[in-house]
Amino acid sequence: MELYKVEVNGNEIQVADYPGEKGTIIAIHGLTGTHKNMHYYAEQFKGDYRFISLDLRGRGNSAAADSDTSIFKHADDVLGLIEELKIVNPILLGYSMGAFISAIVASQLKSVKALILLDGAAKASEHQRGIVQPSLGRISREFTSKQHYTEEIQKIYANLGIEWNEVLQETAEYEVGPVNGHWENKATESRIVTDFDSFYSFDPTEICPQIACPVLLVYAEGNIGSMPPLFYLSDYDETQKHTKKIETIVSGANHYTMVFEQREEILQAADSFLKKL
């Protein structure tokens, strides 16, 4: 795997690039994540496929997000990255916010070969706001050390039904950096909130009819700790109705364990979907 930065639309994007022969998968993480959130998918597909995972702007080691950031601006970055790297017929793998972004990209770039949506690109409602927004305060908190940050993240994840492991430890450590004698998440809370608010501008009735490639939608039906699923299956009614070639599978994972755990049923479904292309 090679780590490098690509200048896209005047901003640097951090990329993790795994070699492979069958084609290129571009993996796009969720709202507060980084490329490291796509670890299990990289491990599944690298070698067979070239697997490119990126830090969206405002996360990890990419450039800062704009003050008016949105899923549509991130989609412009992904389109620019595809052009800069001269990728032909990309396969897009998007998780949560990354699924919204991937759907937008696929609606604009007809050369996209396939699209895998991991519990995203739904019709957003106040239900998601009630689950997501209270958890975002951690982004602007100050921590005494990297270890302090990871210990606090471990507590949060335990409440989400996620079992801590070395992969999550490494992922959390990558999210945080030193600032004026303390440690902070590398993201900016106000811009994360702005990105989240842009979910509500995603209209499946406008975007999904423009997607020409085959689509695999993976729905996570599991409860998030003591909370219900982030999306209900009915939130995908318009996405399913207006996407020409869509296949849906339901996973017992919750919205977070579908990337923070090695979920074989999802990995195998994605593998089978790609083999049919």
C-alpha cells in the first residue's frame, strides 16, 4: 500500500492506494471517518482490485473543508481525483456519507462501472439527526494526549455496540493531532455539521434516475447499542424505486459495525456482486 497526496481542485487529498489488476475500487468513508474506516474492505479486495481509499477534505491528512462544505463539494473532489489519477471505469464503494457522495458521482460520471452503497444515499429525516448530532461534540473537545482521545473514543464505541480492537486503536490514533499543547480531532465540528446538514439536500428522485451502472445497496438493520438503526428500510424506498439496476441485501450489522468489524456476509455479497459485472 502506498500513501500519497493528490492535488485536486487546488486542495490536497490524502490517498491510500493498494495495487490490483481487475479494475479500480474507490472507497469513500463516512461523516467523521478517514480512509482507515475502510480497512476490512481494502483487505478483502486489494490484490484482485486496485483499491483506493481517501481522506475526504476536513478529515485525516487531507486539506481543510470549505466553510460551505457539502456532499456535493466532496463529490466534486472525487470526480477530480478520478480525473487526476486517470482512472477508467471506477467502481465506487461508499459508506454512510460516502454512499451519498458515491451516488452523486455515479449520477454525473457515466463511466462508473458499479456502485456499492453501504447504508447511505437514503432520504434523510429528523430520525438521523437525533442519533448523529449528539455524538459530534467530541470533535471540538480538547484531550490531554493521544491516549486520552482513544480511551474516550473507546467508551463512545462501546455504547454503539462496537468491540474495540487493534484496527480501531490505529484508526482512532490517526484521527487526532496535537494543537497548542493539547490534542484534538483533526476535523472541525462546525464543518462536520455542515456536511451532515447537506444530507437533507440529497433527493433520490433527482439523483438516482441518472445512475446507469449496477448498484448494490447494503442495508444495516441492527440496533446501534440501545438506539434503533440509523436508517429504516423505508428510507430507501425512493432510492430503490428510482435506481434502474439495483440489488438490495439486508445485513444484521448496525450502521457502525458494518465497517468497524469484519462482516463476512457483507464482504461476500460485495464480492459476488462484483463477479457478476
